[in-house]
Amino acid sequence: MVMHVVRVLLPTLMLLCTFVTAGASVAVGEQPEMVTAVDRQPLVAATRRVIEALEFAGEPLNESVVRRLDDAFAESDDRTVIRRIQEILDPLCLAEININAESRVKVKEGSVRKELMQQGWRAFLIRVHNEAGINPELKVESPNAAPVYQKGKGARQQPRTDEQLVNPADVPDRWLDVTMLNREPLKPRLSGLALEYCVALIYSRDVGKREASLAFNIGQGTQDIGFRNAVPILFDCRPAVNVKLNIRDVDGEPTTAALVIRDALGRVYPHPARRLAPDFFFHHQVYRRDGESIELPPGRYSVTVTRGPEYVPVKLDVTVPEAAEHTVDIKLQRWIHVAKRGWYSGDHHVHAAGCSHYDSPTEGVGPEDMMRHILGEDLNVGCVLSWGPCWYTQKKFFEGEVSRLSTPNYLMRYDVEVSG
């Protein structure tokens, strides 16, 4: 009897499992609703601009995709053109946005592969079904793009822990930056067309699996009810290339230098908005010693290397390959060496807190960070002055003598600034 029941139920269970699996497959591959109430000519023109914008952003569409779009543009039937554009581009979208007749925004996750690059930017298509026919600016936000630092306001006479400051425990979750590409050839606002495709630029600080919540709006109060204007997306962040720097002074000795690294779009690396010490967010440059590394995505970069006003800036065109590691050799050039003539360069008024420094997640930066700065600028003497901002944190670095981090040719001393 038991054997008979098993034989009867087994085909039924197998059939049920087949239906469940098929249902899950359909849900994952679900395509957005086809938009038909849109004119061909402006849709084609807008799509051409998107193709150009993606190429400008360093993320060109695959050649086969461009050919398919060109074939679609050449179709004689308007409805066929509109349908084929969506069939080609919709699977490549990160998010699908709907703006209903009441100008409420809701969003769903798209089906494109969610890959990011550590320390780099990626461009993603965003589909917009604009039922309201309005033309505001489309904005994107994320709690994962919240600041990793905060600058204090006013006098900071003692440590504060108010909610506006960054809790160090929150920094790991703030791994992302995101913005809409709204410069030429694209427009800063939506066109008002019933269907168009926009481009979002996303930066990853980290490597590995990371989840981000992306929220879209077209102005205050336009978010759909029930948090439907936001969508959580799991990204796979690929590792950047470990670029080792061989930095040699004019005499061949290893040294520390300042590097300004830009891509073809003029974007600075590492991304200033995600920097914490020893890299300063308010400088374009970062300081690296001989033998140290910097993480960069594969691509072409313009690198300017210098070491203070006694050096001639060295300009390099660097191509980072698709590899785990890469090495760049840098030879510095001087135009004068005043120390050999008995004159020594210095700055007797340097701050490690207040001014442009952040007050959280740490209250300013430490002596090791300041010494790196002094070496990278070829300052023979650097006087770091502690004052009102972050006083109780910074005063512990005052030793009443030259810092133990100093070298025979480069001296650092912490002192106190007294203001009347």
C-alpha cells in the first residue's frame, strides 16, 4: 500500500516541481511592459544620444548591439522600430522606472548583469516609462553613498558624538557613489517622452559582493508610497589592478611623491569622496612611497607626479592592463636643490585637524599621515600646530620635541597655536 502511494504521488510531485521552477524562471526574466504610445523620431534621436553618451563614459555598447539598433532604426514600420529598440535595450537596463500620471516614481530591478569595478566607475542604462509626460531632473540617491567623513562647523573644543558626525562603524557600508549622467550629449532633464533611456554612473570603493539600495525621484514628494521608488541590488565588485609604483629621486634613491591620477574624462583617482587618511579628500593628489601600490581599474590614465616646488612635474600616460598586478616606473626631475646651497624648505604652519580636515570618523588625521605629506612635498621642516578644532584628540601628539617619525633630512614637530 505504501509503495502504491509513493508511485502515485511521485509523478505529481515532479510535475509540481517543474511548474515551480518554470514560474521562478519567468519571474527572474520578466520583461517590462512594452511602451507603444511613443513617437518614433524623438525616440530614435534620444537613443542615438544614449549610444554616444555610453561611449563617452567609457562603457560603449557591444558592436553587435549597435548594429542591431542601426538595423532597427532603418525599419520602415514605426511600431516595429519602437518595439525593437525596447527588445534590444531593456535587457541591458539596471533599473526600470515608471512615472505614473500623478508623477509618482516607482522602480524595479532590471535584468542586466550587476558588475562593478573596485575603485572605478561603471555606466548603466536606466529605462524610464514617463506616463506623466513631464520633464524634471531624474535624481538617484543611496544610503550606501552617504559621506564617509564630515567636516566640523564652528569651534570644536572637545569631542562630539552628535548624529551628524560619521560613526566609524558606518563607514564600511558607505562603499558606493552614484550619479546620473546629465552632461552632453545627454540632457540634464527628462525629455517628457513616454519612453527614454538614461545613464547612471556607479562607483565602488570595495571588492566582492555588495548590496546597495538605489532610490529614484523627480523632486520632493514624488516617491511612490510603500518605498517603491527604491530597489535593493546585489552587485559583484571585481578587483582593481594592484599598480606598484617604483618612485626614484633624481639621484636614483627611493622616495615619496605626490601623484594626481585622472582618466580620459578628467575624473580623479582614488575618488576623493570616498577617501580617508592617509589620502586627503580635499587634495587631488595622493602621496605614495617607493614600492607602495594604488588600486586602479584597467584603462588609460594621465598621471602627474611632483614633489613640491623644487621639482619639475613629470607627466605620464599610463595604460593599466587587465591583470592582477602592474608596475609603473617613475623618475623625478628637479630644477633646483636649495638644501645643497644651505637653504632648507619648510612650512611652520600646518594643521592636522580643522581647516579642510574632517572631524569624523576621526578627529583630524595622525602624525603618520602628516609625515607622509611632508615627505611627499619635500619639506625639510614641518610644524604641525594643534588648535581649537579637535584639540583634545590632537594635543596627545604634542611631545615637546621633534617627532620620532622624523629623519635626519626631514623634521616634523607638533606645536600649539595660540589665538587671541
